[in-house]
Amino acid sequence: MIQTEDFTAHHDPDQRTVFLKGFLRLNGIEEYQPIMNLLLGAIEETEACVVDLSDLEFLNSSGISMLSMFVVRVRDRGAIDLTFRGSNQVLWQTRSLKNLKRLMPALTIDLRD
């Protein structure tokens, strides 16, 4: 688990889900590396993974770049059913998550109310 005053990131292997919550506004891709490592670790042991962003209220451009790089790594590895779960109530998610599908057409985007 990664936890600060602004955000938490943790992997629940039983649910095959990585949860990101709060406000993620780290400076540059280097600061996002621990989260990238958490995401990459989550896909090592499974054929399906959910990245739950429902409670992630803010993600800056560096964070979106990190998610894009993660999607490309999953796509290149193959044989993983990847889903991003988000909220229709969070503006950045409705805009940015759909763009990830361009990088990996098999990606599932699950936006809920």
C-alpha cells in the first residue's frame, strides 16, 4: 500500500483490483514509479485485473501518462483482461479513460454513476 495525505494506492489480490483514491498530483513520471510498480506487480500473477479509479478525484497529466504507459505494457505483454473502473461523476475520467482504449482496443472501460 502507498499512502500519503492526498492519496492511497493499494492492490487487493483477492479482488484482482488495484484501487487509487484521492488526489494524485505527483511531479513527473519518476514520482509515479512506485504506483507503476504496484500496477505492474498486480498483473504479474493474474490473467485479469481491474484498476478502480472511482474514488480518484484528480489525476494530473503525469499520472495520465503513467496510466498510458501501463496500458501499453499490458497490451505488449498480452493475455491479460484489463478493466479500468471509474465514475461518470468525475470529469477527468470521462475524458481521459476513453482515450486509453486507443492504446489497447481490448481494454474495458467501466464508468458508473
